[in-house]
Amino acid sequence: MHRSLLLIICFSMVITVGLIGVPTVAQSDISSDFHTSERCVSCHGTVVSSKGETASFATEWSASIMANSARDPYWQGSVRREVLDHPQASDAIQTACASCHMPIRYLTDKSQGHKTAVFAYLPFSTNKEDAGADGVSCDVCHQIQSTGLGTPASFNGQFVVAPPGTNPRPVFGPFSITNPQVIQLHQQISGYTPTQSGHIRDAALCGSCHTLYTETLGPDGKPVGRFPEQMTYLEWLHSDYRDKESCQQCHMPAVNGSVAITSILGVPRDGVRMHTFVGANFFVEAMLGAHHDKLGVTAQPVSLADAKAGITSFLETRAARVIVGPMELTQNGLSFPVRVENLTGHKLPTAFPSRRAWLHVVVTDAESHTIFESGKLNPNGSIIGNANDADPSRFSPHYSEITNPDQVEIFEAILGDGDGHVTTGLLYTTHYLKDNRILPAGFDKASAPGDIAVHGKAVDDPGFIAGASTTRYALLTNGAKGPFHVAVELEYQPIGYRWAQNFVPYHAAEPQQFVMYFDQAAAQSALVLAHANATTNSSY
């Protein structure tokens, strides 16, 4: 069929009767600055590589944490908690939190000179045209311009898009679009001009939202300081990964084979990446599936299950490595080092400070009796021996050596308020009391800027270095007979026990909803990232 005739047919199908599933476009809608992802689905939804691999942008993205950033029940509970703590700053808090989690609403309100009222849109329905629920939508990432990326001006979600009313608006992608028919069709359907730009694959684009400073608020709700809450991009910049792997290369797996990225007039291209956005929050991903209707999730349950499985596999294979030994056995005791290697391009764990990883170590004797155990997870999601889980005013330090089962090596961020008290209230926070999250390769803790520095006893620990942390275990065998077997697991929780339970006093729908969800799934709140075993050569 002649291409001109094909184009005429495509236009007719799209604009008049919408037979191919593309929404019928009204002229009044074309001039809008943003559309929800529904506008992109029909042309970019069905993608199959030359090797038969399905890579549906729409299906992958819709089940991801990115798509559900506004539906995230922990985020909703956290915003409500901060508003209840600082009611005088309610408008500013909701607007700031919406900039990265409800960006279409935020950008639209910003262009009109309005604040964004997050709670005015909750709870969400399953309406796919709800711009607030659409999360980090296609329109947002692909409209971000290169201006200021990687600089402080772009952090906290302050990236630049075309001015309001620009028509047609540029949408950026990694590939050159030279066919004028494709460009014209894209403009007709969306009002946007497809534009090639390499910045769409630059880690700095991700860094605009994954570098987050929060304002410390005083009793009157006014800012009194600034706290580096999430520094994933800056951690990456201070590592060896800045020269070898971008955020997109790790979190957007490559499609196997060439792919036509659109079902209309598409041509096969190499180097296409999936829009799964595999990351670290398997726990909330599971909640999206378990409470699908309540949270207004539009992705199908099977897609959500696939997304959780993908995140789980990613964490189990790409996050860390554990090495045990050599073993040293005496007549009365056993000692051995445990080395945890960070395989990621940022701290492990990174981002929101609710995340923690820890060592679960079990030593058994010749009769398989446990003679030592540190770091066991309770069914309620707390860690035995962790001071912070037992008492919100305390926390466990970083250990270079562990000699007691009540000592647990926990890699985490502990926040402090202006009086030096432990807190999980982000807008009370002034500094880190502890930050021994495992450093990425190439990260020099001595030269790290203050915003990404190590805090607490890990600063002076010679075993806490770029790319790894080594903890020595020394225990008494108390007459037990060997050979002795050591089993080590590096466990990980996206949302630690204290970060969930500190919601309990807040009698509002969103925090109480999350506490209920957490308690229901607490036993499945952790994942083993890596494990290792060793056995002594002698029974002594």
C-alpha cells in the first residue's frame, strides 16, 4: 500500500471514529500542555522485538512504582503525617510533595499560579484519565528539557518543560524521527513534536527528582534549615558508576533485538529500553496488587505480579554480594569476617530513609543446634536486637565487631531533630545521627561532600570502605562441638518497622490505612538480597 494512502487511512481512523483505539482528539484538547498516559497507549502500547520479546511500554509502565507514585499508600500516609505535624505549612508541603509524585497536577497548577492540594484528589478511582493518579506519566519524563539538568536548580523536581501554551510542544526521545508523516501524525494525535535528544538517557534527568532536599520547619511552620533527604544522584556522581552505567542503563533493561517503538509507521530500532523501571520497592508493589481497587490502580493484577517478580529478581541478582571467612576456631570460640559488597551505583540502600538492610547471621554446631543468631526478623517486621524497633528514641550503632546476639549490623539512615532526638518526621529533621548505608565502588568517604557523607561510627571503621563493609563476628562456643556452620543473609526492607509504626498515633485515613496494610504483610516485608555459607574445617 502506498504510504500516502496509509497515512490518510491512519488519520481517518484516529480523528473520526477512533477505530484503532487511539482516543478521538478534540481540538480544544490538543492545545493542553499535558495528557495522561492514555493518549500514548494505542501507538506505543504494543511493542514486540525482532526476537519475539514483548516490551509493551504501556503495560510495563502502568504496573511500575513510577506510574503509581501518587497511589503509593506509604507516600500518602507520609504526606498526611507531615501536614498534621506542621498544619501551618500544609499548602507548601502538599505542593512540594506533588512535584515528583503528582507532577502533571503540580505542573498544571504551577503554570496557573496555584498550589497543589494533594488530598483534594484522594482517594483515586480507576479512571485512567485522572491526571493526579497518573503518577510520573509519559508526558512528564519525555517533556523534560535539558536546561539545568544535573545542577541544583533542577533538584526537588524543578526540571524545565516548555512554557504553558507552547503548541506544538516538544517531546524528547533517543531516536531521530525523520519521516514527516510520522511527525505530522504525532502532532495531530497529541499536539507534540517528537524530538531527538540524548539528555533523555542522561542520569541527570533522573537526578531532578532523585535529589531531594527537605526544609526543616520550626514551630510556626516556617523553614529553619535544609536537610539532604534523598541523594541518590549525588551518590552516583561520587562513585565509579558515573563513568560506566547510568540510571537508565540499570533500571530500564534493554530490549533483546530491534523494535518498532510505535505500532503506526514504526521502523525497527536497536537500543530500545523497557519501561519496567525495576527498583527497590517490592513491598509497595505488592500492596498495589493486594489493594488494587482501594488504591485506584489501573494496571491489571497479572501485570502488578510481574512487576513485583521483576523487582525481586533484580534485587536478588543486582544489589549485593556476601562473603564469609576465613574462619578462626579456638578451644572456646569462633570468629569470622562477613563482607558485604555493594553492586549498585549508589548507597545500599539509597533514597527514602525508611529503607534498611541488615545481616542475619546464624551459627549452628555439629548437631544443627543454633549457638548464635543475630538479626532475626520478627513476624511483625521488627528486628530482634534492634534498639530503634524496641524504642523509637534509641537506635543501634554501626558495628565493626559483633560479640553478642543482641547486636545487629544494620545499614541504615537514622535521622535527628534539632534537639538531637531520633525522628522519622522528615520536616523535623536537621541532620543524620547515623548513616552507614554501604557505599558504592569508587566512593571516597573522606572526600564526600556533607550532603552524602557517612555519619556515626562507620566514619572511623577501616572495614567500611568504597564498595563494601566488613563486620567481624566473635562468639563463644560454650562447649558446643563442631564443625560449626555459619549462614549469613543480607536482608532488606523498603519500609522499616519504626517507619510504619510511627504512623500509629496519627488518626487520619492515610496513615491508618498504611499501618493496616503493613501489619497485614509484615512477615513478607523483607527480602534476602544475598547470602553465603561457611563451615569450619575442624571440630576443635
